[in-house]
Amino acid sequence: MQNSRWLSFVVVLMAFALCGSTSPVQPDGSTKTGPESDEQIIHQLNVECLHAHDVGDAATLDRIEDSEFTISGDFGVVSKQQQLDEVRKRTRKPEVITRRIDPRVFRFYDGVALVTETDRPTTKDGTFAFQSTEVWVRRGDSWKLAHLHYSQLEEKK
């Protein structure tokens, strides 16, 4: 009886060790599949994308965004190339931006993820709030940002 409990403990411990040691984003950029892994991957890509935008890293944006990427808001619709050109032309120094993103909701549809979230960045000018909707598409074994729409909310503090 005690041996079977010990064996069960070892099996459970090994399962946790194996699951805990697997990263959803592999070194070559490929990904595991499954909704939880996909949420983690898209979350990480979103963090990278926001940071790249904040610091003017066009190369990272180019890597994460789909070739047909568009961004829209009260300014209209902007193509990927237009957005990357604007990021490359920036003359202001990047500033420290802290973010609180809450809530974030994922919905998956056969190779497409729809993400809605409220982003509350804090800069030297205060805290702002943006409601955004992102469309992510699976390209092979990777996720790409295909579209971003955002609107500023009237929550400035």
C-alpha cells in the first residue's frame, strides 16, 4: 500500500516537472498548441509589441505584425508600412512607461484569436486608458498580429 502511494507521488511529481519545464514559445519561435498555451504566447507577444512601440523598435514590430497588419482608431486606418515608417522617424526619446492591462479577454476561432483589453499606461504626463481589440492569426506554428483597433477612454487621472 505504501509503495503504491509513493509511486503515485513520484508519477504526479514527474508530471508537474515535465509540464512546468515546457515553455510555450520555443527558441526557434514555434509554439505549443492549445488555448492556454496560445493565450500565454499571445500575451508575451503583446508585451513585446507594446514595449517595441514604446521604445521605437520597428524591427520587433515588423517581426510580430502580420504582413497585412493594419491599425485603426480615431485617426483612421494605417498600414503596417506607414506605422513602421512613423516609428522609425520618431525623434523623441523613449520614456519609462508602466502598464496595467485589465481586463484582457481571449476568444479563439480556428486559427484566429480575438483579444479585447483595457491598457492603462502611466507616463510622466499621467495615467491614460485605451480600449483595444486585437486580431491575431496563426501562420504555420506562429501567431501574428493582423489588426489593432484602439480608442482612448475618458479615464485620464
